[in-house]
Amino acid sequence: MSAPTAERAAAVAQLRERIARLGGAAGSTAPRPRPRHDPDAVATRRAESARRGGFEPHPEGDGVAWVRRVSIDLGPFLERAGAPGPATAGQLIRLALGDPGPHTPRWDASAAAVLDLETLGLRGSGVLAFLAGVGIPRGDRLEVDQVLLVDPADERAALLALLGRLAGHRVLVTYNGRSFDVPALRSRLVVNRLDGAVLESGLHCDVLAPVRRLFRDRLGACTLGRAERDLLGFVRHGEVPGSEAPARYQAWLRGAGYEVLEGVVIHNQLDLCGTMVLAARLAAHLEGDMVSPVHPADRYRLAVHLARTGIADSVDEHLRATVDGRRGPWDRHAAHALAARLRRRGGVAEAEAVEILAGLWRSRPGDLRAARALAVSLERLRRHPEALAVAERALELCSRLEGWRLAAARGAPTGGWVADWERRRRRLRGRIAAGQSPPPGPAPGAGVVDPAPLLAN
Amino acid sequence: MADASTLAALSDDPVAAALDELRRHPSVAGRIVHEARLEARPARHAPWPAALHPRLVEALRARGMEHAYSHQAEAVERALAGRDVVVVTPTASGKSLCYTLPVLDAWLRDPEARALWLFPTKALAQDQLSALGEIAAHLPPGLRAATFDGDTPPGVRRAVRQAGHIVVTNQEMLHTGVLPHHTGWVRLFQQLRYVVIDELHSYRGVFGSHLANVLRRLRRLCHFYGSDPVVIACSATIANPRQLSERLLERPVDCIDESGAPRAERRLWFWNPPLVDGAMGVRRSATLEARRLTTELLRRNLQTLVFTRSRGSVEVLLTYLQRLHPPPAPGRPGPVRGYRSGYLPLERRAIEAGLRDGSVRAVVSTNALELGIDVGRLDAAVLVGYPGSVASTWQQLGRAGRRDTASLGVLIATDSPLDQFLVRHPEYLLESPPESGLIDPDNLLVLGGHVQAAAFELAFDEGERFGRADVGALLDCLAEDGLVHRSAGRYLWSADAFPAEAISLRSACAGNVVIIDTSTTPDGPGQGPHGQWAGSSGGRPGSHGRVVGEVDQFAAPVLVHDDAVYIHQGAQYHVERLDWEEKRAYVHPVTVDHHTVAETRMSIGVLEIDGGPEGAGCRRCHGEVRITRLAAIYKKVRFLTHETIGAGPIVLPEQDLHTSAAWWAFDPAALAGLDRAVVETGLLGLAAALHHAACLLCMCDPRDLGRHAELRGAALPPSAPAAPVPPLAPAAVGEPVEMVAGWRPAAERREGLAGGWPTVYLYDGVPGGVGFAEHLFGAHRDLLRAAGELVDGCGCQAGCPSCVGPPSASVDARSSTRTLIAIAARGKAVIDEGDDGLGEAPSPLGASASRA
């Protein structure tokens, strides 16, 4: 790289003057003090300071990739977080995709690789990833390789180094990687004409997704930092917030010392560790060793997550516990979910669902969703008079509700509430008139619903 | 191939008969100052090109199109041969087939082929997409065409990125939504065969300069992904379609401008409302005239489209017409409807359908209906006022014109100078189009922003050109600023920013002042479903206002100073406060009987001469200038009477505009013998007349071009870039006598013409300029001729706002302007019999006078 010739400098100066005369170019940032150092000297200084931070040059393709290798013992962190050990590949798959059933691969933990990028900017194809960390679990340790862009011109070499480290690992672990790290990396691979098949070939476990599903009620914004603090009990030291990273890298690029960048490197390293520990803790959480203290929403969210990912074992148990906990609004959510599960099973279980739904409706008559499920179940159980009583009571309620309240009632059927209830009432009356109801006597779950208290009020 | 049936139909054409009868009507006859008849023209057919996919030809035949029109066949053939094409034919001549067919051909041959269509508006994109669907219905299934714009939901966006064969979008979305995210569009870029640019003529000035750079970025990415798409552009009639498209694309372009579409007889009436005040040149309102004419047309059952120039006047005229033609029942849609932005899309679709099926008999519209939205063919188009460009005029007139019956186009002139000029000189409309679309892709401010965006998209190699522009110094500059990192012969984007977002395609500089309506009226004027909202980013706590518009930094002190009455699309707004630091003006709608005119002090310093001086007696040049302007006071001016009813101070910093200008400097020797007052009034008149004529020639809005006249202007020829402009103390302003807004400051008078030469400037309103000045310098003769005709043709006695401005107490403004035009044209004040000074080279007398 040659220093700009005098001619070049003069052209730039002239251009600057013209831009200034025109009142400043659109989109340009305010002129900032420019270090007038020789670019070659700055590059040499950067290389030296990278070495001081533990980065070593490795030839890669036509260029050089600067890699820092550290091995971190996750044991104390796992213990502190209450995780029995690092997450196995099977657990990670369970966390990301649900129950793999009998086809659980017998990969060991090192089949996973955790990835985290530090970038300049957040969107668009031109966002440069200046620091990429990859961690491979080996026993309780995490073997971390961090690739730093000491010279942005060596981006291709850095990407090759990164791809080499990800290759062969069949589970990619990230935090928010699905919408950020992986697309950003893919963009840079395309721009550098590199094959991104490695990113697509394995399974991707984005830990953000289960964190959001399980803990959004207590965390609010589910950032990694907040999840570490509230779920693992960690507080970070010696790093800088991610938002400062771009400015620090730019300063370093223009000749600032390594101390400017050090916090960013540590931040990246902690992100890798935090993600892995969090994954291990979540795996234990799914298996019933819940993160303590248990938040009232946790059992309900866990049940929903387990049901959705096809792990049915303890769903009912968690839902019942939430209902019994009597902490709104999750107890009602859980009651609805439990009733829905019981209704699906039919028979005696559906009779229990009727009891739950009747309780839900009794405690909140505006809950037409509960009323509808109740009426459907009663009709299925051939308890037509009771179902008719529900329909009549619901119609009466509809006539008393203001229009907007009715429109806002959750779970409205297509065609609207009133039409739905009227149709149901007509049908039930028909059935009763046709004598389709069973003769008075014990029917499955009979006597559970007494329409009288429903009609009172 | 005049087919007999068409001619037979014409001979007993009911529309022609009705028009003949109307033409003789007493309330009509006296107002038509000129009638032109464009003869019927039969279709010129050609077979579908042999290279076209047979399935496609089948589909066309299934839709009843046995042959192509000649221009369609030619355009398709060239596009299929890989040539870039621009098609310049009238409205409704079947232009969209010219690009639809090559695109579908490519898809039929290779289902992976992709195309990108650019339309200037979202509504047009939707309309073209449904037209495409009609042809695609006859083709094998599987064609995926979708719009990609601000309204596209995120889920659909993903699908369009992955699998859209035809992506229909607009330049803004391409600029911020596609190009900077190109790695998400790999398939599109790899397989891109065609880029379609419709309504090419709308990309002129700054907007076109931006588009040229967006296309440079697009090409760069295509090159990276290994594609080289053919560009097919369509344009309304302008003077330089080939030049404009070659400047936009930076490649040779085939220009097809012979339409093969048939046309029945068309009549054009130039309608001048009668004078109300002869001395002041005030005429009867064009809106009232339009009401009268439209009523007569409706009485004869002629389906009519009325174009007005603002959304406000749409509603006024609509109210008048609906009173005369009420709906069948209250609340039901009547036969007369309005159409403008701000109407809901469904409402608009219903009106378009009503026009097509004939249930709607008249529509009053803004230029929203001008662009190619399909409303079928109508009997009459009435233009209330000149729409601002000849191309727009033809687009709007072209809305009328059926295949087998005659049609009518009417231009009703308002009081404005351009309107009055055009009704007196219909040849400007009827003869070869005088307007040129001008752009300057290398305007430094425009280029600078796009180079950043391009560097963000892909690293620049050292020595790489951006289109035709050499951007080495610019990249070095960005590298110094830390926006890109230069090493190993490459420039990599290394800033934490998304540069495309900082570039507004509608302006050159970033510092526009945003005008925010602070009232919360839900249906204030211009409120549209796609309106922008300033939201919580509003400068004032709790102020949630609608963004009315933007003005550039240079115009803001004049238009939106504190207490100004700002007129936007016909609606009046009172400016509560101009926050100069935040670049926001807070306004609320008002209805008052006055508007405000700011008085500014201005001086122009010539920095560099790029062309000239040429001519003798009057020397003309073009080059770079610096304009320094200070808005000092404003006047409240009552409408119609134009009397001043109040005034106030403006406290704002001085403004600098660095731009290009063309100027005419008069040698004092050539002015010898003329009274000082004559020269002064003449300069003002010349500036006004040149300005009006230049707007015609450059196809620009009068606000895009500034004018200025100085008694002590440029001392010519300056040997070096001029001395710095003196500070703006009132005494040092150099006796400016005319500002943009057409008023006269109380500048101190001096005897004699010492100092510089009396000079008239026309300058580009955009920082850096977009090429108007150079064009005007080159088109000097046409410009002076048009200005001369404007002055000669005015019906006033000694000058009026429609031509050269009002006369002063003692001087005839028209004759003094005419004198200066003569000097500018031929270097002497005396006009010989039969010689307007424009046909020949300057006479020896003029030359010697200037040497003296």
C-alpha cells in the first residue's frame, strides 16, 4: 500500500473545498479530525497491538487471518447457574426443535459450535463483521477461537478461517443468530464469493427463541445480558456494551491502542460463554429443574413450550400447578390450555374440561371463549339441556354487552358471536325436540354443570 | 392502412357533430383563440417478431391481437436482440406491451429469468401488474409477479426476494430496500434479464440525477453477480428522449418514436378567459370557465376528464359541477366524481371502473390520473391551466381520444405568464416538443451520497469507475473521513451507518426543512392513506403532526419563515414557527385572503466561467456562481388585488447557494443613449421573460430555476474566479433590483452605471446544478425568441405580471424589455424591419459597438 501522492492529496483537498462550498454532501457525516498518520505505520501498529491482545496471524487463502485462541473452563459458571453440566447435542436439538423422538442423534457435545459476531452496523449487505468468535465445547471447557479483522482487506481470509472452524460441527448455537449473525455472515460470504453451505448444512439452535418463549413475562426485552442476569445470576465485568463496539473498532482501525478494543474482545468471549451456559440451564429447565425463583408464568410458559415441541410428559402437571397457583392472568391461560387438552381426549377427561370451563365462565361471564368451548363439550357429551342453557345465557349476555366489547371478546368465531350462538341454540332446541338427548339418568360427567348458578347474576 | 370502416365511422361521427355544434355556441366561440385539428391516423401494423416465443404469440392472438403496432414490433425485436430501447409514443399507444413481451419471452424460455420494473408511483405499479395478469392468463401457470414497495408485508417480501420473476418496484425502494440488501436478492441479480423504466420523462432534474446513480449501483451489482440486463424505457414525448436515456443509462440506446397506433381525429382548443381588468391583465377565473365548458360537454353527453393543478381546486370545481349534476340519491355516487391523492385506493378503483364502463360521466382530477393508469378512452380532456410541462400537457390531453370517434382537448389558460404565452403561441405545443429532460448524474452532492451507498454495497477497487464518473478522489476523501477503509488497493465500507437512508432522491442536499402540520384535523387537505407521519420524532414534545412537505434549505427562509402563509397544493398554512436548528417548520391550515411574500437581498458572485463569453453588446456566459441571500422582511399581499396589507421582519441567517447559472451581461457601450430607468425596468422585464421561457425549454417548475437582475452585475470578462462576495450590508448589495419572487426592494439608487455591467442571471435552484444553465446557454437563440414572443404577444399595455412585470410610473416595461432583448439578440437596440435579430449573426454594428 502506497501513501497517497501529493497529487492525490491535492485532488482530495480540492474536492473537499468544493463539497464545502456546496454546503456539505448528502449523507456524509460531519467532518471529523483526521489522523494524518502514514497508513502503513498504522497498519504495522495494529498488527503489533493485535499480537499484544493474543491474536496470531495464520495464513488463510491469499491472506492472513488473525486468531486468538483461549480455553475457558465453564464448570464454575455452570455450577453457579444451577446447570448439572454442559448441554449435550441432543439437549440442544430438543431446545431448538423439540423432541427428536427415537432418532436422537448420538453426537457428543463437541458436535456443537457456538458463534457470535461483532459488526459495524446492524442491517444491509455492507455490514462488516470485524470480530467473529467460535466456541467448541470439550467437556466442561469451551475452546474459543476469535478471528479479528486486523485489516479489512483480509476479510476473505478471516471468513475462510471462520468457515474452517465451523465445518464439521452439526449444531450451530447462537443467541439471536437466526435473524442477525447468520444472515450477516451469509451476506459477507456472498460478497466475498465464498460458499456458505456450512451455515445451512447443520441444525441451528438459536437460544433466543426458547428464552423468549419461556421467560418473556419476566425478562421483557430478552437480551443476552438480561437473560444472564435474571436467569443465571451473572453480572459481566471488564467488557464494554455491544453498542460501543463499532466505534471502538473504528478508532482502533485508525491507530488507537489495543486497550480500546480489549473490552470488545472480552464482550465477544462472554457472549459465547453466556450462550452456552444459558443453553445448558434451559435444557435442565425443560427437564423439570426449573430456574429459581420460579415466576408464576414460568410453569405455564414451560407447559406451552413442551406441548408445542411435542414433549408431552409433564404438560398437564405444569398447567395444573399454574391453575392451582391462582396468579393471574396465567392461571386462566393455563386453565384454558388444560381444558383444551382434556377436551381433545374426550370421555371422562372432557367431563373434567367441562368443570374447568364452567368455572372459568362463572368467574368471568365475559369470557365467551370459555362459554363456547363449554357448550361444544356439553353437546358432545349429549348434555343438550345444559348446553342450551349455556347458549341462552350467552345470547342474553351478548344482547347486554356493548358492541365494541362484544367485538373485542377473544376467540370470536367467523360470522360473529351472536350468529354463532343463535345457530347453536337452534340446533340444540332441535335436538332436544327430536329426543336425541339421553333419558334422564347418569351420563358421563352428568351433574357437574348446574345451569342455575350460570343463569343467576 | 386506413381501413374503410374507420373512415366510414368518422364521416357520421356523433362526437364530431356535437363538437361542431358546441364550437358555434355563443358562450364558447369567443373564448377559443386557436383551434387545431390533428387528423385521424390509421394503424400501422407489423407482424409479431419471429423471435418471439410462439406461446406468447398464441396468447396475444387469443386476446384478439393478430398484429403488433409497428412501434411495438420494433421495440420487441430490438429488446430481444439485446439492445437497450426507449419507446417514445403518445398516451395509450400500447407502450406497456413493448416491455411486457420481452420479459414474458425470457420467462417462457427460462423460468429462472428475472425482471425488474420501475414505476414512479405505487398506483401505477399496481395497475400495470393487473394488466400483466390479463396476458399471463393465456400462458402456462407459474409466473410470479409482485410489487415490492413500502406497502408490501414482511412475509410477502421474503417470497418476492426468493421467487419473484417480475419484481415491480419504485426507485426509492430500489435505492433503500433492494440494492443495500443485495445479498438477499442473489437470484434476482444473477438472473436479471430486463430492467424496465416507465415514465422516463418524469426522471429529470435532481430526481433523474439520483436515478442515474441508482442505476449505476444496480449495474455494478449486476456485474458482480454476472448479469447484464437489457433496459427498456418508455417515455412521453420530450425533445431529447435518447439523450436523457443515454445520460441515465450511460450506454447507447435505440430510440423508437414513430407510433403505429391508430388515432381518430382530435381537436385542440386553446381557451383564453375574457379579460376582467385589461390594464392589469386580470382574466376571468379558469375554474369558472372550466365549470361552464364541462357543463356544456356533459349536456352533449361527452365523457370528460378535467385536470386541475391542485387538490384544493379539484374539490372546488367538483362542488360546482356536482351542484349542477347531483347524484341520483343522497349518499350515492353521482355521475361527476373527483380523483386525487388522498382518496382511498378502493374509491379510486371504483372511479376508474366507472370511467371505463361509462357510468361516471366526468372526473375532476389532479395529475394523479395523468400517468398511465387505465381509465379507458374518453371524449374530452379539459386542462384548467398549463400543467407545467409540454410532456404533461400531452399526457393529460392524451386521455381523450377514442379509436373511432373524434375527441376534444382543451387548454384553459389562467393569468399566469406561461399560460398566457401558450395560448398565444399554440405552436409551442403543436410543433416539435421544445422541452428537454436534463439531468446531471455527476452533480457532486448527488454523486457523493451514492458513492457511499455503492461502497457499502460492494467494495470499490482502486481505479474503478462509477458509471462514467471517476470517483478516486471522492473515495480518498471518504477514506480520510473514516467512512471507508483503504488498503490493498480496495476501499471497504467501514462505518457504522446505512448510507442509502441518508439520501433523499428528491433533493440534492440533506438539510431540507420539513413542514409539519400541527393541527390534528383528521382530514386536512391532502391527507392521504400513505401520508407520512412525523410521529414522536417531532421536534416539539407531544407534537404529532402530519408532514405536509419539504422545502430545501435555500428556499426555507423565503417560504416558511415565522408568520408566513405557506401555500401547498392549493391549501394555505400559517407558519407558527420555523425551527432553523432542527430544520422543521410548524404550520397549521388557515383560510385567509392573503399570502406572504418575502423580500430578500441577494448578490451573485461568479466563481468560474465554464462557457462564453459569447456575443457582442450583450455577452452571455455560463458557469459556477455563489448566491448569497438574506431574507429581511415579508409583506402580506391580498389575493386578487395584490395590495400590501401588512409587513414584518424575518430574523434568519444569511444563505449561500453554490450553483450553476447562465447570465447575460450588457456592455454599457451598447446601452449608451438609453435612459437609466429604461435599462433598470428592461433588466427586470428581461429576467422575467427569460425565466418564463426557460421554464418551458428546460421542462422545469418555475421554482427550480431562479432569476436575478443587477444593474452593477458581473464585470466582464473576469480574468480569474471572482473576488469574494462582499458582506451583506444593505449598502453593499450591489443594487439588486429583482428577486425570485418578483418584487422590488427599496434599494438605494445611484446615478450612472458605474461598476460592473448590467446583468441578468438565470440560475439552477439546486446546489451544484443539474444542467439547466449549460442548456440555456446553448439554447440562447430559442430562449430569446420565446422571450420576445412572450413580450410581444401579451395583451397588456405597458407590462403586466403575465409578461414582464408591472410598468413603473414613467417607463413602459414592455418596450424597454424589447429593447434589451434586441441588444441581447444582435448587439444593438434598433430593430430593423423584418429582422428580429435571431436569424442572422450579430451585425458588424453590434460588434463594433461592443468593442468600443
